[in-house]
Amino acid sequence: MKREELKADSRKITGKQVRKLRREGTLPANIYGKNFKSLTIQLPAKEFETVYGKAHETGLIDLHIGKDVHPVLIQNVQKDPISKNAIHVDFYKVNLKEKVKSTVPVVDVGEAKAVSEKVGVLLQTLNEIEVEALPTELPEKIEINVENLSEIDAHILVGDITAPTGVTILTSPDSTVFRIGELVTKEAEELEAEEAAEAEAAAEEGATEAEAEGEGEKEEGEEKPAEGEVKEETPGVKKEEQTE
């Protein structure tokens, strides 16, 4: 598999001053590794984005720093929350003869029978899995054929995946990757919404009736004045009239 290449320079600017580098289109970065003294470096942001789009986290890259060439993997990419552009990146220098751990995307291949026959929908519950392999044998992605999924709750577990040669899958074999869920039609959604609206209306009507009954009981339970007791004067009515 062809390796991507990047050129970087040593970086002396650190802290808040790196903002100036970013404004100039330069990406601050670090390179570290086992038995390797970490270095602060910088490289063109556009070139990094291009290579990252091809290599992702599993593609081996030859990173040129001066006269030295380091085989690295991209790790810990920090992105701006608004522009989504990388603002800092760590490169991990690997030993080509030692296995490394990495996460690999999982993608479906083919169309599930349950989908083509409109029995259910295909749900992906796991987007990536952790693997271990030599840096040169890390797969870009792992493809899983889902055509045999034909009924509700049919599924594919991590344990069902056949790993590529030289690759060990570390994710729990009991983890579900793909599953067939129930098909929810537009009519079913509308019916569910209508039933929910009716239930809400019935609840509001019941609350109103309960409130009205409570008011009626309050009026019937009001105390009457004792015989010979004079009620409070009612505006516009003479006292004599009230005591009759």
C-alpha cells in the first residue's frame, strides 16, 4: 500500500503564540513515540488536511523533518468547533517491526434482504472496532457483507467478523455491529402521533372535569348561618331585609 508523505519543520513557537501560526496557514503539531524524544513541529495546514483525508488514523505516513524520515500514524486531531479544521495534531512514530493498536472504521457491503423486501431497516450500532497489527498491515477499513440479514433482530457480532491477515480484533466479540430493526412506515408514524394527540386531549378533558366537580363540592359544602345569626350585609340590600 502506497504511503502518504508530509514535510514538517521544527517548531519553537508554543503557547498562545501558536495562534499566529494558524492565521498564517501553519498547523502546530507534535511527534512522539516509544523510545523517542518528542518534538514540537509545524507543517502546512492544507497539506495535512489532504493527507488526513486519505490516510485517516490507520494509514502509514512518511513524515519528513529536515533530513530525517519518520514512519508515523496520525493521532489526536484537535479541530475547531466551528470551522472543523484541524488546529493541532499528534503524530505517533511507529516501529515497523512492532504491532500497534488502532481503531478501524466498519462499513457494510451489499443490501440486507430484510431491507430489499421491506421487512425491516438496517441499524449500525458500532462504527469502528479496535485492532492490533503491524503498522504496514493496518487496514483502512473493515467491510462486512450484510446481505444475509433477512428478519427482525437478525444481527452480526464482532465475533462473526473474519479479520484480515495479520490483524487481531480487540473489541469484545459479543458487541453487535449490525442489526435489523422494525420498519417504521410514514402511516405508522402518523397514527402514533394521532394517538398521542388524542391521549393528551383526553387527559386535559379529564383534568377540566375533575376541577369542575371540585368546585361544585365546595359550593355544596359551604356552611349555612345558624338560626338567628345575621349574615354580613350585602351591598345594596338593607339590614332589615337580610334578617327576615
